[in-house]
Amino acid sequence: MAVLIVSDDQALCSQVAKVVEQCGLEALAVAAKHLSQSLQDHFQYLPALVLVDCSKRASAGAGALAVLDEYATRRVADFGSTYDSMLFAITEDDAWLPPAALSIAIDDVVNTPINANLLALKIASHQRRQARFRQVDNDRRALLHHQENLKVEQQLLHNIFNRQCQQLLLDLPNFRYQISPMSLRNGNFLLTQVSRTGSTYLALGQIHARGLPAAVGALSLFPVFRAMAEKGLPVGSIAAELNRVARQNLPETIPVAVTLVELNRGGQQLTVWSGGMPKLILLDSACRLKQLLNSDRPPLQSSDDHQFCQDVDLYRVEQGDRLFLVTDELLQITNYENIAYGWDRLLSLCDGFAADLFQAVAKSLEQFNEGASQLGDITLAELVCEPLAEAMAQPQGDEPVSAINWDLSIELDADALRRTNPVPQVIRMLANVDGLARHQDFLSTILTELYSNALEHGVLGLDSQIKATEQGFLDYYQQRTERLAELNCGWIKIQLAYLGERVLLTVQDSGAGFDYSQAAHMDDERTFGRGMAIVRALCSRIDFSQQGACIQVTYPLNQESLDVQPNAC
């Protein structure tokens, strides 16, 4: 670092230069009367430290200060350099400075006679301040560079998402949405697809990351959803594959919340898999609340492939019903009092007085934020439940079916029952059977219920009546865990038979059975018993034997003929 000494006093210059050199710096002495020319000839920028003789005997000192100030200002304007030079005035008395010096930024004063130690301390202090300044300036420049790169990245992401999402958002007469570039950059995505079977598929998701990680994660999921939905595969299977792809392409610390919905071709049945997302709102044709559809599963990435739950929820809907989906941003928006918008405000709009819930939400948000609309930060979607127009349905190819009838039999002893849940493994095997792939979700739901009943009530001897209260519900599963861990006898047999147009599922256990004459009259509104309501809805026939210890159900592969009942699994 160079130090510029401006003085016509040669002795003073020599004394100051000696101290400067002892500090390991380069001393440059310039006579005050030649300062302007010397600056023009030798310096593009001022040295980091300048000492100017402003003593009463130095008549040129005030002029030198003015020259330095003007030169530094001009150089900053011309070259865009940050002016970080420090100016020390040399004077006999702290109380006296030239009048012109009062309008110039002088950083410190050095008194004469020169105290070498004190001057060295001042120079060292300046070096530390300059090092800190340059570090801050470097950080500032790096931040500006990062901000510029971020703008380019965000614009690139905006273009990619716009192109990809628009390709995967079909212009459906019964579907509308609001999704913004801000939502996309924050990891939100919305996709639709019509399958070969005429079903309408919808995916609304949130990747809990921003920028490039969110983009990479979301883009890797898009083709999976499109290909599987186009084939008419079950939403539970789609969710399982999305989980696999997310685990493959994203760090474990980035969860992916997603809601998958299938509306069948007739517009009277919804199949839902939802994990980590807000509840879905089911409205009637007059925009009155009918039901909140739960989203009680964890987000993608929470389970590995073997533990992932593909079970779905089935809901019967009427023509004109509306399914309304939102992301967390809507519920988490806060006003100037830091109060969240929340569920209560949203549900208060579902009273039948708002003919257009989209407009009602926008108006409500503006009132909530006193005129500052925040629709640009959220994602909304509405699916009207009605039959798909013939023009929208894709041509259906001949779906391959198994050419032969077959059956599968599995027997699990006490040791196997303690160690494993056979249902996911059985369902994965069925996925490879021609004609059964798109029935995976329903078969998984049925088999899960039959197996759970056989294990919990048949083998473990648990009583569902315990679950009648909230505490009883917890006690029930505590007992289940304890009894299963101590199990040393008992068995369950599972048999599946493919018979062309139907599948027979038989589950038998070693328990004492039960009074199955009451099974058809279970109260579906209780916290238990609803699983069998789903089984009855999906199966064309249910038969009990062995005093209730054996159940056989018939699942028709033509599900259009079934009348699926309302369910809130």
C-alpha cells in the first residue's frame, strides 16, 4: 500500500516517510505546489492514505486539500471506482485547520512535532479499516453478481415452467385455475391430463424449495404424471412412482406435497390421493360446502418404495359439484397485524352466496390486506364434476388382458405377521399382470381392509368398540402394537384368483370369527367400520364362511357398473 505525503517542507516529508516505511509501506512525497500536475501524471486513483501538511506555515496546504477532493470526486465519476482513500491533516494544533478544510472530509489529524509511535498506530488503524472496507465492498460486488445471476435463473425458470405447465394444462371446459410465476418459482405446479379411459386427472403440488432445486424436482415429475395419467393408471400408483422419482432426483430434505385427483368419465366418482397438502373443498353446484376431503398422508419422500401407502379415498359426487383446491400460501397469508388468513375465512365464503368462488377469494383477500391483492402468490384450482365431453376423450386402444386364469395363495405364520405387511408386495406383483395395472388402487384398498380386519380382530382379538372415543382410538393401536410384538401363534391365508372379468380375493385367519350378519349394518359414520363400506362399494359380492373367520369378495374389472358410496377414509 502506498502513502502519499503532500508538503513543501522537506524535513517533514522525510520524518513522515521514515515512519511510513517502518510500517512496511511505500512513501511517496509530492510538493504541494506541484500536486495537481503530479496527480494527473502519475495517479489514476488516489493512494489509500494521504497526509497533507495543513500547518499555518504551509500556505499551499488548503489548496492541496481542495485539489485532492476535486480529483478524487472526478475519478470516481469517470472510472466508477469506490473512493476509499483516507485523508490525514498535519497541523500544529487540533483546534486549528484552514477554513477550506472544514468543507472537506478529513479522517484524522496528525500533530507536529510528529510522534512516530502515534502516527504508526494511526496508520495501522487505517489499514484495518481499509481491509474491512474492502471485504465489505467485495461482498457487495459478489452479492450484486449473485443477484444478477438469480434474475437470469428466475427468468429461465419462468420460461421453462410456463412452457412445460402450459403443455400439461389442458383446456378443459370443467376446469379453471389461477397460478402465477411467483408460485411456480416457489415450487408449485399444476397439471391435468385426460386418460384413454376418459377420466380427468389433476395434480396440484408444492416442492418445499425455491429456485433451481424446485425446478429440477418439479420438472422430473411432470413426464411421470403425464405418461401414467394418459394410460389411465390408478392415482395411488402414480403417487408411488412420483415418490420414487422424487427420492431419485431430490435431496431427502426437500419434501414434495401433492394432491392427485381422478374424476371418472361419468363425472360421478372422485378418487383422491393427497399427502402434505391442505384439505380439498367439495362444494355443491350452488357453491355451498358439502365436505372437506382430508389430506392426512405424509408428503412424497417421507417413505421408501416398500413402505409407501398407495391407498386412495373414494367419493361419490353429483353432477355440478365443484372440487376446490388451494396451496398453503393462501392460508398462510398475513395482514399488517400479522394475522393469518386461515381456514375459517376461506370456508366462510362457501355459503352459497358467492356464485364465483375465485372472485370471492380475490375480494376477500383484498379486504383482508386493505386493498393489497395477493392472488399473485397463490395457486387455486377448481374442477367441476360433470361427464367428459366425447371430443375430449382420447381414443381407447385395446387394453391387454391376461390370456389365462390364475390364482395366488399366500400363508403367513406368527413370525411372518410380526415382521411384514404382505399387502404392498402382493399389489406390486399384480401391477405386472395384464389388465390389472389400472385397478391397483382399488385392489390395494380392498386387500388392506381385509388383511387389517383378519390381523387385528381375528388373530390379535382386538375389539373395534374401543375406538369409539379419541382416547380409545389411541389405546386400540397401543394394544395392537403390544399384542403383535408378543404374537407367537396364529396365521392368515390370502388367496387371489383371476377369472377373466373379475378377481376373487379370499382372506382367512386363525381367529374365532364373528357375527357377520351385523357387518352389512355397520354405522359408516363412526371412526371404525368405514373400511368395510368401501369394500362393499367396490365389490359386487361379499361372502363369509368359517363363522366369519373367512371372507371372500368379488371385484369386477368393469367398475363402471358399481355404485360407489360416499367415503371419508
